[in-house]
Amino acid sequence: MLLIGGLVFLLVCVFGSFAASGGAIGPLIKSMPFELITILGAGIGTFAMANSMSDMKHVPGALKTAIKGPAFGRQDYIDLLGLLFFFARLAQTQGVMALEPHIETPMESTAFAAYPKIRDNNRVRNLICDYLRMISMNMDDAFQFDEVMSRELTKNLKEDTHVAHGLQTLADALPALGIVAAVLGVIKTMGSISKPPEVLGEMIAGALVGTFLGVLLAYGMVGPLAGRIQSVVEEDARYYDLIRAVLVAYLQGNPAQVSVEIGRKDIPMHLMPSFQEIDTAISELSIG
């Protein structure tokens, strides 16, 4: 909601201060639709040329991400640590083969059933199952495991931030596209140079609207939107990275509770639960 609130505040301040200072709203409103068509049309075309169809399909999801914010909260991190603690303790006490019923049929697993939000998230569930399966296949080299998982997480993060990078590139281009719209307006004005000064003044004002909109869209809307998507995606990536931290700590020979504590330290500060919260959560663990 901060995104929408900030956008509304931005528009009120920009256009409100212009009107309050005696600015003529008429030429602005009259020229804005045509200038917007020029700038946004060129911007959309540029974005389409620079990105694949697959990337274009991810734009609505990225916009939804920007509005909703991070997908994982404090309780989600507590739940994930609880589930990883269970698997680490199970592997240490009963052997890695005891993991198979949970990772081969996760939708029927009592462990995953205790955490339905994790179970129903395909990406998180598959990530946990894939790497626990590697452990059950005797991949016990912590360094190799860390390298393999880090490569996948880096690849995923790069793919998830592609839309943000594309929007930032578009934001960088919008001021120039605004100048294009303004130049077209000037050409139109020069073609009517014989008209009265008051008419020419309005036409020049309309041409300058293009420059104004290009800068406003770039630095007041698209640029901040790209930054918001980038920050949300990077924060959510910390959730996936927590899985890596705990499993690597387990493979390094740490007890389950120590592995979980090592993972807890990787959680973003504003979401990090206390040691007591995690200790309480895993002590109350009752998975059949």
C-alpha cells in the first residue's frame, strides 16, 4: 500500500503545487493524452524490443509483487526453521533414508502437513525436497553442496530481477522519449509559425509537456517501481537462502538445533525471530 500511497502523494504534490502557484492547467490537460500516447507507446515498444515474450508475461506478476510487498513474514521464517529442524534431526537420529517418505511424496508428508503454507508453495517445497534428496543420495560434501545450491539460487534471483532491470532501463530511456515528444510538438509549432502569439504560446506549452511527462514518469514512477520490485525480490530471496544456510550447516556436522541457529542469523534483521522464539517453536514440534 505504500507504493500506491506514495504515487498518490507524488501526483497531488506535483499537480497541486502547479495549480496552486497559478499554473495554467488547461494546456497541460489538453496536451497530456497525446504526449502520453507518444511517450508510453514508444516506451512499451522499446521494452518489447528489449525483452522476450517470457519476460513480458512476468510483468503483471512483478507489478503485483511491488504492490503486495514481500511474500514472507516473520512467522514464515519461524515455520521454515521448524521444518528444517525436523528434517535435520530426523536425518541425524534415523539416517538420511528416513527422509525419503517426506521428500518423495511431500503432499502426503506429515512434516509438510504441519506447515501448509510451505507445502502449498511449489517453489519452496521443491527446493527443500530437491536438496534433501541430494543429501539422501549421499551428497555429503558441504562445500560442493553449498556451491551447487548457491548457483541455483543466484540463477533464480537473476531471473526474478529481470523485470526490475528491464523497467529500470525503460526509466532511463523515458526522459529521452519525452524529448522526442517535445521535439514533435516543436515541429508542429514551427509549422504554424504564422499564427498569433497566444496560439503559438499554447502550442509551445503543449510541446514542453512531453519533456515534463518523460522526466516525471522516469524518476517519479517507473524508476521507483523498478527499485521496489528489486528490493522485494531480493528480500524474498533471503527466505530461499535460509534453506541453503541450514542444510549446509547440517552437512558440516552441526547438531540440528545449531544448524537452525546458524540459519536464523541469516534472516533479515527486521524479520529475525529471537533465539527463545525458535527454541519454543522447535520444542513444541509435534510431527508424527
